[in-house]
Amino acid sequence: MPYKKHYEDERTLLPAGVQPASMKTIKDSVHDYIEVEGVARALLDTPPVQRLRHITQLGTVTLVYPSANHTRFEHSLGVYHIANRALGHLGIEGQQAERVRAAALLHDVGHGPYSHNIEDLLYRHTGKYHDEVHGLLDSGAVAQVLDDHGLDPATVADLVEGKGELGQLVSGELDVDRMDYLARDAHHTGVPYGTIDHGRLIRELRFRDGELVLDEGNVQTAESLLLARALMNPVVYSHHVARIAKAMLRRASERLLEATAVDAGQLRRMDDAELLVALRDHEATAEYGRRIAYRDLYKRGVWAEMDAVPEDLIGVGHDRRRELERDIAESAGVDREAVVLDAPAEPEMTETSSRVMVGGEIRSLAEQSTLVRALRAAQRDQWRLGVYAPPEQQEAVGEAAVSVLGIDVEDARVQDIRPGVHATLDEFQ
């Protein structure tokens, strides 16, 4: 039976004096035709939503896959579309449904330029990874639209942040955000690993004891999300070229804040093009801006597996990372800016906490799936520490980095920097 609970008595009428916006049909490359109406139609042309046209979904991944130029705007439409379908299957109607539709369309409005690529930098300067959704929604055009449709901006912002029962649809382990971006990213990169069965996932969603779960017999359905994300990570999200460009962009943005009048508040409201122009317009960052704009990127001096790296380097903090970069540069006899250390945190798999019904009980996917253990091991195997430098200094930096960082060369998969020697499948990119 559809999930109705207390939602079925919600009023579907708009507040007095508010005229419904006409439906808009949009052709989408992933979902075919998306029909946008109600509050979502009215929100569509607000500046915060239209700004998402100028922020790429995958940031620096477009330097690996040229067709991956899709934007946060397209993705937001897709999330709205899947949310709308899920609401129908769950039997949620009226103003409660409109709140979720609004939250789905607005869920990315707080993102800074190049999506997630400079969020750590913004957090160090502002204490926030991106703009606070509550702050963006409580004034201006978005707030006016929500108010006109009888929706409280604070309640919609809570849903965007995943709060409350219905917030799980927008931001959670089984959220519509993940359902769209995996399929969309796979479609635009041409990589066949993000294929998931939207229809099955949506039809099997249920609320049980306040939790969003997949109904009985859907352990494999939950695993499909986990597997898609695990397969996309090494070939798309963590591709070495995308990681190098991301690290360079992060360093360039840091220099922009240090050496110019641009502050973190201005930086996080830029779009992709504005940030790239700012980098190229300032002497302190112009070289980084040029390299990123024309894909004249640094190369891997070191590319080491987790078992070869001292434990204290995994997810090393900003200040310590800069110290190590200075030490490597000094040892190699190169300029400090010629060394970029990239040491990610230990990988996580949030999807393993997805909830599924098994024998009438709610269980996490990690409890139920033997696949989880294998994928966790695979993620650990795929982890790499990178040290990057301009091509002409790649060898010297690589040798210095191995010594300074204490990398175990016997166990490391260290990038061989001699031309023509290390010709693996991903080298062509």
C-alpha cells in the first residue's frame, strides 16, 4: 500500500491569491522529458537556481572526459524528477510533497565553483564547506517564491540538509540525489559503471519506523547503488588527472585568498568561469590559471599505495601538508610552488548504512551484504598518495618525495617517470 500516513489530509490548493505557474516540459539527456510545475516551476528561473547552469557537476573531471560538461542545473532537474516520482509511489501529496520538490530542486544552490573541489579550503576560512542553505533560502527571490506558495523556507532548508523523515529522500543513503548523479555522470563520461535501476529503487522505497528503507527482497537493489559508486570512483571521481587538476585548483584558490583582495565569501559565490578568470587575472595565480585553462597540468612524481605510505600521511592536515611540500621542494632544489602533495583521507562507503527490510526487520546493508567487505577492500587497494610537479621537475620531485615522506619503495606503486615506460590504460588521458 502507498505510504500515506498523515500526508493524505494535506491541502493541495495554493494559498489565496497565488496563481499556479504553468507546467514546463524540459528535454533531459538522462530522464527524457521532465515536467516541472508548481513551486518548482516558479523556482526554476530564480538567480540561485540559474547560477547552477555555470557550475559543472564533475569539476575537474571534464579535463579527463571532454563530454562531462553537464552542470549542477541539469542534475538538480534530475533530482527533482526522481523525487517527484518517489513521492507518487509513497503516496505523499499536497504541501508536504511541494516542500520535498522544492528541496530537491534547491539542494545544490549552496555549492561553490567547481562543485566539491575547493570545499576544504572554504571550510578552513569560513567554517562551512559551502553556503549555508538556510541563509540562501531565507531571503531574496527563492524565499519570495516559497512564501508565495505557502512554504516555510526554514522547513525546506531542513529537508535539503536531510533533517526529518522526508529529508531522507533528499539527503540520505537512499536519496534521490545519488540516484541521479550516478546515472548522469556515467552517461556524460561514457563510462558504463553507473547504471542503476531507478524504477526499481523508487518503487521499493518505504518508510518504516521513521526510516527510509528498501522493502523486502531488495538487498541486491541496495547493493546496486553501492557497486555503481564503487566502480565509478577510480575511473571517474578519483581519476589521477582529475585529482591533479583538483589539487592545482585548490592550491591556486588558496593563493588567490592569500595574495589578493578576494575573500572566501566572494570565492564561494563565484561560478566556474568567474573563478578561472580571477585566477588568470592575478599575478600570484596566473600560472595556475593558465595551466588549468589549457590542461597543462603537473605530472605524477609519486603515486603510492596505502600500504607503502606512513599512516600519519593518510588524510594529512593542511598545515602539515604545506610543511611537507616545502621540505620536498627544498630537497629537490625546486620552487615551493612546484610541489603539490595530495594525500586523501581513508575512503568511506556511506552507502553501506542504507537500510533494507529483511525478514520483517530493518537492517543496514553492511550487516546483510557480503559484497560490502569486498568493496571496502577494493577501495583501500585503489587509494593513492600523489605528489605532483611540472613535467621538467617531475623526476627530481619524485625522488625527493620518496625520501622526505618515508615511502616504502619496495611496496609502493611509485610512478615511473621515464618517458614511455609507464604506459598504462589511463595514460592516454
